[in-house]
Amino acid sequence: MIKELINNLSSKEEIGEFIEKFQPYDLAEMVTDLDDKEQIVFFTNIPFDLGAEIIEYLEPELQYRLLDHIEKKIAITLLNHMSSDKAVDLLLAIHPYQAKILMEFLPKEYREKIKTLMTYEDNSAGSLATVDYIGARKHWTIEYTLSHIRKVGQEAEIVSYVYVIDTHGKLTGVVSLKEIILAKPNQKLEEIAKEDMITVLVDEHQEGVADTLAKYDLVAIPVVNTSHRMIGIITVDDLIDVIHEEATEDIQKLGGSSPLEEAYFKNSVWSLFRKRIGWLLILFVAEAYTGNVLRHYEDILDQVIALAFFIPLLIGTGGNSGTQTVTTLVRAMAMGEVEFKDIFKVMRKEVSTGLLLGAVMGVVAFIRAEMLGVGFDIGTVVAITAICIVIWASFVAAVMPLILHKLKIDPAVVSGPFIATLVDGTGLIIYFTMARLFLNI
């Protein structure tokens, strides 16, 4: 439909009626299906503020191509209507020469602010911040502040909060729009502004920012430097992307693979290979010691060949149990529910849980052994081993993430495959040790 409208050179009114039915994200999806000429016609015939919002959903390469090929006057307007954090993302993603060209489209004062945002480390609060917020002076009256909001609010990322800033650029207070509306017209902002604000430092990691915003149930959070000078704000919609990104990264690590920087279908086969081969080789080498354990106990297997029947069952149970524990703990740590100081509480909880799980698995293992007709003695060995392996796997999976976190290593690297590999060899040692004790071999 959108192609037909553009190719038939419909009026702005007809295009306007059509786009009213869709959200900016949906329109961005449609834009990607248009050719270069159609895209330029489309952005030329829609409101600039909507066009800028649509562009924000596009990939940097397409963003630049549009701004580079469309009429310069329109390109300047679109770029200046984009939120500052999205503009920074674009300028950092393209070639420096291309970024330099687009920089010239920005007013000098705004350009300097953008350059400052571009200097902050990736994944930090500063890299997520936008300068499109509403600032005010403490001596302003409510009536004057409302007039100011009407004047600049259209360009702000969010109008839910007004930030009180002194002449040196320091953040001194914050006032919600609700408080401003309910206040008397002649009241001054300093009378209703809250000075005990929740802020984040410019170099704080994005995951910590997301936790802070969620903890205090905010829709935006101010970013300041060590001198408490206002850098910008981070809004909840940006942090939803962060939460999604961090969760995806942890899940990929838990699967025993390096996280992907881009969407799945944007990664080539070679890229997927590089992300996976390192961990796969490490796990392969680690798993090799399982063969050494089997070789060490081959005399026991020679005497009681029936013990071999239960090796896959036992080491699989241990790996599965450990994976359950480590997945639960890594997520709890990411949510700030568990810290290193809780290590003994975690150990008690997980070992107790492992004991209960092991007891059930031991009974099932014994029944399985009886069904295979290997005898009561071997069934007892298998059952006791199942209990011990589940408890051991629970203990290892409970302790290792906390220790790694204390050592400043991402606990998500303690993936399911890693725990399973570790438990495989140690589980076999437990199994054959039990066999020697109970079978007198």
C-alpha cells in the first residue's frame, strides 16, 4: 500500500491519512521495503518530527544513506529532530568522515554536547544519556516554568520531570510535572523541588543504571559527573533495550558461547563459528579428563561391566542438576538478589535442595537398576552415587558463580556446559569410589 501511494505520487494529505494508522516502528519496517527513491519521497512528504522518530528505528547504514541523499535542508531538520542519544549512536556507528559531514548539520552548541556524549565509554550511563531534557532555574515561578515547558517541551525526550540546574550546570533538584501542575502559579520551583534525587554517575555500567531505575520505579533518571554537573537523562524506553541486551548476553553465555553483537541473521556463518569455537575447544579439552578417569578405573569396569550401563545416566543427572542451579543463581545475581556475602546461605539452601533432589533421583536410579537386573548391590551403588552427584553438582554450581563474581569475572561464563563438564569427571570419581567401597573390588 505504501509503495502504491508513493509511486502514484499521492498528495501529502493522502500519505498523512495512511501513516496515521501506524506507529513509527511499523512505518520503519515498511520503509525498509522501499527502494532508495521511494524512501526519499516518503520522508519528504511526512512531518519532520515523525520522520525523525521513524529514522531512529532504522539501521545506521540506512540512516546515513537517507540523510546523505535527501535534500540537505530536510536532512538537517531530520537530524536535529532525532533524540540526542540516537544521534550519538548513529555518529559512532558510521565512518568518521561520514560522521563529520553530519556533524556540520548540527548547531554549534548542540554539536558540542553531542561530541561530549560520544566520548563516554560504550555501555556506560554517559553513552545512553540524552541532552533532550527540560532544565529550569530554582527562582523560576510555576507560571514561568509552564510557559517554558510549552516552548521547549516538543523537543524534550520526556516532560514528566523538570530538572533544576544552577548557573554552573549542577543539578540541584527535580520536580515532577504533576507537582508543577498542582502548585500555585506564583510559587517558585525551589519551594517544591526535591533535592534528595536519585542520580547515576556518567561512568556507571548500563546494567547498574537499569537496576537503579527499576528499583525506584522511575521513568527517567538524571546522569551527572563527579562534580554533580548535569550530563543528561536516561529514559525507561532506552533501558528496556539495555535489559533486553543484557539478558540476551547472559543467556548466550550460559549456553557456552560468546555473545553476539548483532541480531542472529546479521551474523555470518564465519561469525557464528568464531563465537562458538573457543568455548567448544575449551570444553572439549576439559571433557578429555573424563576419559582419563575411565582409564584409571578400567580394572573396576573389567570386573563389573554392568557399572558401565549407568555412566551416561549418572553424569547426565549431575550436569542437569548443576545447570539448574547455576542458571537460577546467575539470574538472581544479575537482579541483585544474591551477593558474595550470602555464599554460606546459598550453600546451605542449594545443598539442602540437592539432598532432596538426590534422594528422589537415587530412588529412581535404584528402580532402574533393578529393572535392568544387575543386582541389589550394584543398584545400591548407583542410587547412592546419584544422591552424592546431585549434592556435589548443587554445591559446585552454587559456589562457583559467587566466587567468580567476587573476582570480577562475569558469572554467566559458568555456563551449563561448563558445569556439566566439571561434574562429569568428578561424578565418575564418586561413582567408582562408591563401587570399590560397596562391592569390595
